[in-house]
Amino acid sequence: MHLRAVTALVFLLCPLGALPAAAEELPKPGDTLAPLVLTAPADKAEQGYLGLAGGTPFGLKDLGAPFVLLEVIGVYCPQCHQQAPKFGQLFKRLKRSGLDKRIRMLAVAAGGTPMEVAYLKEQGAYPFPVVPDEGYVVHKLLAEPKTPFTMIVSREGEVRFAHLGVIEDVDGFFAEIKRLVE
């Protein structure tokens, strides 16, 4: 289908105001996010980790923990690739400490297709779920942050922590996570 036809179809089928507006500034602690609709991970184990019952789209309220470490990444972002091993270690540390009962880790690949996300997962840099945001819908709702952009958010959408760029001090970040979710 031609792009103009698809665009016209979207405007005909969606009543005005039905599409959420893009945020004007990056989320910061104390803000409440607009409801996010995320694509479920293809992998059943990752769905289970997130507390999801199936492969249908989900929101933060559907997660099986009170908090989520939500990282917005770019599939081709060099800074994201620099941060990935550190966050892989953080994922394991959260699990060992038992904090994974209180917080789940999830990456949203801004502009990433399912095929690109699958390739990224195959490379092993992300031991936690990564979901595609092919149309940049979630990215726009978050004011189109540069990547990586990391947040700790409650199931209700309250932002507890927000950081733009690579988090260098993962030990300090782990201590901050512990403080925020206990």
C-alpha cells in the first residue's frame, strides 16, 4: 500500500485526539508518563520475566513488578553498545540480589524493527528483553530522547529516575536503584 494511502487510512480510522501527543520535554523524576503501548517480546521466557501472559501489546501496568528500568536505545547507537555490557552485568546483579522481584529491565529500540531487535538479541549484548518501536511511537511520547536514555518508572508511570547518556558508574546506579525501589 502506498504511504499516502496508509496515512489517509489512519486519519480516517482514528478519531481526532485518539493518537497521543508527543511530549515536549524529556521525562524527569516526579513526572507521570503518558500510557505507553509496547510490543511484547517474541521470546516466551522474556514475556514470563516481564510478567506478561502472552504476546499481545502491553503497558507498564501489566508488568509483574512494581518498577521497570526502561532504557531507550538505538539499534545502531555506539553509546548504547558501549553501555550494553554494563547493563548486562546490572541485570545479573539485580537477579543475584533479589531486587529483580521489585524491578524489571526492559529496552525499547527506538525505530528498531523486529528483525533488527532479533539480530541485536542474537549478539548477546542484551540479556534482558528488548522490544521494537518501529514507528517511533514510544520514542515520541518520551520527547524523542537521544540514546541511551534510562528511566526507572513505577507501574503507574511515575518517573523516579531519568538519565540521558551512558551511565558510567554502574555501582552507584545499583545503589540508587536499591534506594528507589525498596
